[in-house]
Amino acid sequence: MRYGVGMTTMPLIILPDPLLRTVSKPVERIDDDLKKFADDMLETMYEAPGIGLAAIQVGVPRRMLVLDVANRDEGEKQPMVVINPTVLHTSDERSVYEEGCLSIPEFYAEVERPANVRVRYTDLAGKEQEIEADGLLATCLQHEIDHLDGALFIDYLSRLKRDRVIKKFTKAAKHKL
């Protein structure tokens, strides 16, 4: 990763854009263009600021995401690039986190998900990896993988709350036209 060198931020896709409901296609090869795209995704995520970003959120329907749940208040960055993730296992134990989404700005809600998750993915070097995650990392991985499957965190809310959020963002999008 060449984080910080010649990177650009990309515009985010915002609800109600139907692209957010697209199921992303697998990444077929890791090349310099994909590595540059990963750097640009990280730059976009940090600039937003966020802790995770799926490729579909910048208009690219590929099974790829970036995340960094390190404590940046202490200046730490631990960026991760996750390509073609597959959830191998989720725990029966549940946890609740307040989630937000760069594609649904300034809206937050508590979401219940499995507390632990095991994910297989390919890294930028083309090596297959497996990660066992809990806490915020588990939540972030599941949230971003949902994006790759065309799902949003608001899908876990009651129908009434979800419909209200969609209506609010649809109305805001019409006013921008």
C-alpha cells in the first residue's frame, strides 16, 4: 500500500441512489489499478471520516472494501483492504453497536449483529487470509460486506424507522436537483 502518495478522494454514493442496492461482482485480478483504487478508497474513507468503505459506495460494484478501526485519536492507522470476502462463521452470541454509514450521512441507529465473525478474503498481495473478529471490527466487517450484497444497516431497523430514513433522504435528493 502506498497510502498517502498521489491519492484522490472520490464522491460517495448517497441514499436513495439505487446503486447502493447492487450486488457487487468478484474482483478478478489484483493489479496496479486495483491497488491505486484501494489507496483512493482509503483516502476517501479517512477524509469522510469513516472506519469502513465498500467499493459500491464510490460507484464501483466490485467485492472489495477497506476499513480501519484503530484509534486515530492516538494517531494510529491500521488500514485493511479486503477483497472478495466470504463469511465463514458467525457466532450465536449477539452484540449491539450504534452504526452509521457514509452513504447515509448523519443518521445513526443501534443494530444487533453476531458478536463474532470469521471471514476469508484476499489481500492486496493476492494472498488468501482468514480473520477472526469481534467487537467493532466484527461489526464493521459485517456492515461493509452487507454493502457488497446490496444491503444497508437500515435494513436491520423496524420497517417504520427504515421507511422514515429512506423518505427523508429521497426528499433531500429531490431538493438537490
